[in-house]
Amino acid sequence: MGALGAEEQSVARRVLLQLIHPDASGAATRRRVLQEELEVRTGNPATTRAVLTALGNARLVTFDRDPATRAPTVEVAHEALLTEWSLLRQWADAAREDLRTEHRLITAARDWEGANRDPSFLATGARLDALERWSARWALSGDGAMTPLERAYLDTSLLTRDVARSQDQHRREHELLLERRSVRRLRVAALVLAVAVAGMTALTAYGASQRDRAERESVLAQSRALAAGSAASLVDDPERGVLLALEALRMTSEAGAPVLPEAEEALHTAVAASRVQRTLPGVGGALDWSARGQLVTEGPEDSGWWSSAAGQTARSSPAGRAMTPT
């Protein structure tokens, strides 16, 4: 290694790390790699070939051919080198996690290719996030490059994830838009309903008012008819006129309607025209109330004013004269 220049030593480190596979327990094992793949991963094919020649001459690596394709392969010459060669062991320990991630990428990319690039074989979730971080760190460190297949696998996985995220974001925004529209529609519907309820309430109140007014007008009309009937009955049957006038007044009173002047006038006229004779036993003949609340008789000579308050004769009339209201 000391005979190699600075650039060649850097390439040699990358080549040797590619020939190591850290297993699940953390121990390093040999890995056979195509020479063409090594040239791609180092990014410097000419220097890689020169380094491989130097490593082969130093019996640190051996060369063979792939059984299927007969393409040249390279691997570490002895398993013991992975533990006994302190420099290689230090390199492997420092890059162990990156190597594990890279080998997971290599395996996944080959499986994807073997499945005719089925999208279900693409990396997703935390596994893809780990590959993305590793790719950025690996590229910055200059420790190697990916093969076209691995780059295609990772790029397709990232693109598929980004498209899914964009679609999901668009879906969420669309759902939010629909939700906002729904809220606006509900608010408009609530406003329309409130206006409708207010309108129905107003119409109901107006209807009730109109109904009450119609009922009051009907009562007033009937009361006028009764008052007219009372006036028409004064000549033939004034007592009937009194009853009709009283009924006219009762109807308006019970309905809460104003008392009609014509009904009052009809009652007064009917009462005045009434031929009913009022008598009081022990007092006299025809009786009537005076303006002062006393009974006045037009009976025999010994009759007089009857005090309704005292219940007795208040004053007798002069002999031979009838009492008349004063």
C-alpha cells in the first residue's frame, strides 16, 4: 500500500471496502464483486484497474470469473486479512453501517430488477428515508458511487414517494376545501332557515292578527245587527229590544271588542220603552229608580219614597197626590 500514490490509496480503500460484507452480527466477511462494478463504484476505472493489479501482485486480492456471465470478478485473497490486517479492519469498522445500508440497496435493486421493476418492490417509509440519508452522506464522503441499477432503484423510489406525498397533500387540500365549502353551505342553509323561520313566525303572527281582527269584526257586525234588531223591536216588543241590546253588549264584552255606541243607545231606548210594571209589596204600584238610587212609587195616596239603603219609607206623599221622580 505504501508504494501507491495518494489517489491510488484512496481508490484502494474504496475497492477493499466494496469487497467486505458486514453480517448481522457485525463481523466482516468476504464478498465477490464484478470488476466492472468496482470500476463504476470508484468512479475512476483506469485507476481502479491499476490498483487491482497492485493488490493482486501483493496477493491481497484474487481474480476469477462469474460462473453465469464469465465476467471478471475480484475478492479478498484470505478471510484472515479481514481481522489480521489492522488498516483494513479500521476501515471496515468505520464504514460498517454505511456498508450495511449499501448492501441492502444492492439486494433491493436486484430484486426489483428481477421482478421486472414491479413498483411494489420499491423502498418506502423508514427504509427509503435511511437510503436517502445514506446516499447524500456517501456522495459527500467520496467513498463510492452507485451503479446505474441502484441509482434507478433509489430515484424511482424517491420519485414514487414524492408523487404519493404530493397526491396526499392535494387530497388533504381538496378535502379541506370541500369541508370549508360544506361549512359555508351549512351557514347559508342555517341563515336561510333562520330567515324562513322568522318569515313563518311573522306570517303566523300576521295570520293570527288577521284572524283576531276578522273575529272582532264579525262580533262587531253581529253586535250591530242585534242593536238594529233591538231598535226595530221598540214599537211591537220593547222587552225583546232590551234582550237584543243586552246580547249585543255581552258579545263585544266577551270578545274584548269595543262597546258599540249604537248598542248602548239601543239598550237605553229599549229600557225607556219597556212596558214592564215594577211593584214592591207593601209599598205601592208602579215603581222606578230615582236618580239618587231611591224607589219612587206612583201608587196610593199613602205611598212615598222608598229608601233602598234603609229599607223603609223615607217620606210620604201629601194626601191625594202621587209621588213622582225628582
